[in-house]
Amino acid sequence: MNTYGRISAPRLATLLGSWRQGSRQGAAALAAAVELQVLDGHLPVGTQLPAERELAQALGVSRTLIGAALDRLRESGLVASRRGAGSWITPPGTSRGQETFFPRDGEDIDLVCAAPPAVPGITRAVDAARGALVEQLGHTGYGERGLLVLRERIAQRYTERGLPTSPAQIMITNGAHHAFGLTVRMLANPGDRVLVDQPTYPNALEAIRGAHALPVPVALDAEGWDFAGIEAALRQAAPRLAYLIVDFHNPTGLLMDDEGRERLAALLTKARTPVVIDETLVELDFGDEPAPKPFDAGEWSILVGSASKSHWGGLRLGWIRASEEVLSRLSSSRFGLDLGSPVFEQLVLAELLADPEPLRRRREDVRRQRDALAQAVRTHCPEWTFRLPGGGFWLWCKLPAPMSTGLAVAAASHGVQLAPGSRFAAHGGLERRLRLPFSQPPEVLDEAVRRISLAAAAVRGSARPVT
Ligand SMILES: Cc1ncc(COP(=O)(O)O)c(C=O)c1O
């Protein structure tokens, strides 16, 4: 076994934190704490553990207790040891000599990226845009706000959804992520705090950290948003900005109702905290219930949208809907990053938005895929539970044990790429959760879940939770 690095005893002691819980202070509690760190990815496979004596000293316990904890971890297949070489973390599913490889036909199935291919009918829009391009060729092609024809169509959609909007309140960006990046850059200084949902979209966490700001997570529960928790975080952490997804939330699929939106708007307004509401998924609504109105908290509510899920990620187009004052500040800060979005793609999107048919078919396809994925999970992984979302792109599955990271590692051996629950958390955890996107055809989803069920059996068989 290759070992990839040694963790010092004091560092491991810090990582394990308060591993003594109530009456559970013995070897079982210590082994469980180590296992959690492995599942969370803080102790990668191959990590060499400190010598028993050093760890005993760092944790302030006896060597006998350390030895007993290591015995448990060896038994559950998480740790291997050899005389003279010490102990190290082993990959799930390998230590009992199990064969975990599943014969693959074809490529890995990617369930990390939850994005669909282009909508049917996009080539017609491309042809139409070619005609409209002629008129643009006499202009410079630069413009940090974007083409008027596209801004008009986006503004009209907001107005139809119940939020009167003028084209002057829209800025076209290179995707929703770019839009959020611009906003964080404008509003948050290094060291500032940014309130986020937990779980949340991982790239948003990256953007916050990229601005040297600190995410302040407020946990969502199975029922939805914890408004009391948000209120407390706004008061105690005084965040400079909030980033929230209220439409078919990534990754839980939750939709905030009108009452929740009003409550949230009131809290943010009272705290005078600007908010970015990420509406990337809003158009993937299967229409089972009336759609809530767009979020509105007045001057400092910044809505961010995208064509990536509704039409195609390859257009790399999104937008910001904000007050004219906020948009003019955003325009100035944009010049430090880029000078506008590509004209031809904007023309293509303007054509797509003028025709409701591509989006209608997209919704139909995605709904069918949702049902297929739900059925596949019920069939192959009957112990898993989930809430069936009314839109969006993913099931947020609850696993029968804290095994998400181990499962992601094992699933790769079965030809399926997964993002473990911890990727959606600001500081790790969520090991009982797995996001499964339904962005692929039903037969691919069924095959993926079948393979995942084999990986899950291997993980649970070899690295079952230490009790
Ligand atoms: C919530 C959320 N925001 C933003 C993005 C990225 O969108 P875009 O491709 O428009 O940058 C995604 C992509 O999955 C997403 O789920």
C-alpha cells in the first residue's frame, strides 16, 4: 500500500475535535470519530496515522484505548497496519479482498455535472441568429450590459412572472456563476462574511472563498428554510451579503413559497443585507403547483438567472436583474474582469426565448428523467429516501449510513462519477446525503443507479459504521 502523507498527532487530535460524546468516551467513540473524518475526506486514503504513543499523548488517553480503537477500525476495513510500517487509511471496499470492479461497457457515467445537452430546436435559433447578426456587424461588439433585444426578452419574462422589470434593470453575463462572481467581487471585501444555505451550490462556495470572504452556513432541514436560523445569523455574523437559492434549490430541490419569500425579504431588509438570489433552476418547473412570484427585497435584491439549464450551458449566458443603481456599480466593477458577453450567442438566446416550445419540451424530458431516476432508486436502493421535487435537476437522497464520500470513491470503480454530500457543505459533513442529478436519459440513469447500488453494498460490507 502506498502512503501519501503522514498526519501529525496534534493535527489529528485537532481534526477529531470533541470526539468524546456523553457516555461514549471509549474506543468505539474514537473509532467512530476517525471514520467520520475519513468519510468527510479529511483523512484521505493512504494517510499514515501517527504512532500509538504520540496519539495517546495528544488525545490525553491511554495507549490501550488507542490500540482498541485501531482494532475496531482494522476490523471495519478502514485502517490497515503492518509491524514496522505503522497504520494507514485504506480505500473502502478493498481491505477484505473484495472484487469491487464492475465490468464497464463504454464510458463512465458522470453524475457530478448536472447539466443537460442543448434543447431541441437550438439549430433553428442559430440559423435565425445568423440573419440577425448582419445588423450587429456595423457595431463594435462590446457592451457590458448586453444586447437590448435579449434584455427586453428577459425583462418581459420577469414582468410576466409578477415582477415588473425594464431592460435597464438587466445585465447580460457569461452565466449565472459569472454573475455571482461579479457581485461577490463588488460587495464583499476580504474577511467579510457571506450567508449561505447549507447545503448549497459548491461553486458558489468557491467564489466566496476566491474573494477571500467567509461563508456563514445556515442549515436547511427536510422541510425547508430555517428562518429563525437566518435571522440569528444575520444578527450575530453581520454578513456583508447573502447568497440563497429559493427555486428548486441545488442540491435539495426545495422551492420557497410566497410566504417564505416575504418573510425572508423582511429579514434581509431589516438587517440591510444585500442578497443574491440564484434563479438558475427557476424555469425547470414541472408545473404541478402555481409558481411563486420572483423574490423581491427592493433596492438590494440581486436576482441572478441563467440559460444553462433551461436551454444550453454551452451558450455561457446568464444575467443579473437589479436596480439601475446596483447595475451601474456592477458595470464599473465588471471592467476589471471582462468587457461583455459574445454577441452571436446573445442573438441565439434571444431567438430561443421568443419561442416557448424548446423550453416546454425540455421540461417534459426532464420530468420523465426525474420519474425514471426516482424509480431506479426505489428499485436498486430501496433503503434510500428522498423527496420528489416539483422541478430542477436532482434528487437529494438520504443514505442509510454516513457513507457518501466512501460511496463516491467506490462508485468510480463501477464507472459512475458522484459528488458526495460533503461537497455541498461549507465545512464538510453531510455524509448521509448524496445528490443524484436527473440530467441524463432514463436508461442511463437506471444503469447508473444499478452500479451505485453495487458500490453501496461494497462500502457497507467493508466499511460499515463503527458502533
Ligand atoms: C444553483 C446554480 N447556480 C449557478 C450554476 C451555474 O450556472 P451557469 O452555467 O449559468 O454559470 C449552476 C449550475 O449547475 C447552479 O446549479
